[in-house]
Amino acid sequence: LLLGLLREPRSYSCRVIVNLGGDPSNMKREIESVIGRRGSLLTGTTGMTRRCQRVIEQAARVARGTGERVVGTGHLLQSLVEQPEDVAGQLLESSGVTADKVAGELRHMGSEAE
């Protein structure tokens, strides 16, 4: 999921990461390195892992909590960084992209739908 968010440099989530001092290119390389070491991922019936489903569901709660009706890439990023047990959350945290900083940057940047 994080790899997908990093794929488009103009996306809201990618801009948040850059604004917070993260390096999307470096993050992509690290994720690809981890995927290469672990091999293919086991997925559920929906074609995604249970952890990925959990992150998406959390992103929907984040969006609703801010009064937004659409889940955006910023909500997904917020949800990922709040998962310290997952590789994506650890990678973001080690890059200085923390849950508090992401939440603050999302408030500063405003709604993704605008």
C-alpha cells in the first residue's frame, strides 16, 4: 500500500512525506528490498492482506473523523503511520514521518478534495 502511495510524486500523501523531510525514492527502494526478501505476500479472498484491509478500514475512520466523505491518500498515509508493527509504519517512522507530524501536516494542507 505504501509503495502505491509513493508511486505518484504529485499525490497528496507523497507531498506530505516530502514536506516532512521523507525521501519517497529511498522509501520505494527499501520497500522493494523487503518485498524481495520476503517473497510473495499471502492475500485473503479480496486480493489483499488482512493488514492492508485493516489500514484501509482505519483510513475510512480517519476520514469520517475529520468530516470527510471520501478516503484520500492522506488518510491512508495517516493510517499506515499509525501501524508501528507493520513494515510501512516502521519505515515511515524511521524516516521521521510520524503519526503526529502527518496529522499536523494534513491539517495544515487542508482537505485533499479541495
